[in-house]
Amino acid sequence: MAKEFKIFISHCWQYTDTLEALRNLINTRGYFNATYEESTRDNPIGSQNTYYVKARLAQKIADSDIILALAGVYASHSSWMAWELDKANEIGVPIVGEISRGQERISTIVSSRSVANVRWNTESIIAAIRQYAK
């Protein structure tokens, strides 16, 4: 049986359409199994308590094999994305930056913390997951 990868996608909530598009891209790849650990609008942590939210996110990150970070320049304005990526680096979960379709520039919040950055292409994303996942 093929390995099932636990993936945490670090994203800005204002861009959940890109999150869903990335999940769909991964899910349609044959012979590749993934589950997702991040919190979403459909599956929020459900608390305004910052310490509680960080504790829950830290556990989700620790349970992940890899972090995919949406690398749009909007990430530079997200303190939550920076925190998630710093936490992943702190506990040794590899980060791959995902450069969305047509994107020319990427956030240094992502590029300075990632082991690799890949373009919006199914095979390059899957190859990076397989190469860098713990």
C-alpha cells in the first residue's frame, strides 16, 4: 500500500480558493494519498484564545509529514503564516513553498523558511512532497 502523507497547508484565510485548488490538484493525482492537517473555514479551531489556537496548530504541524506554504506575496502580511512556518522549522517539519499559477514574486516569509519552492504543477508538487516529507 502506498504511503499516506499528512500535509499541513499554510495559507491566508482570505485565499481559501487557492487552498482548495491546491488540495484538488493533489487529490486528483493517481497513486498518491494525502490527508490534511490545517485548520480551514469549514473546519476551524473555534476559539479566540491565541494560546489555545497556537497549541492546536502546533500539534497539527507536529503531526504533519510536510508543510506546503502558499507563497503569494500576501503571506508577507500574515503573522499567522510566519508563526506556523517558524513553528515547523523549530520542530523539524520540512516546508515547501508553493508558487501559485502566474505568480512572479513570492513572499520572503515563505522563501526564507522553505527547503524548496515549486511552481503550480502537479508533478513538481508531488515530487517535492515525496522528496522532502519526513
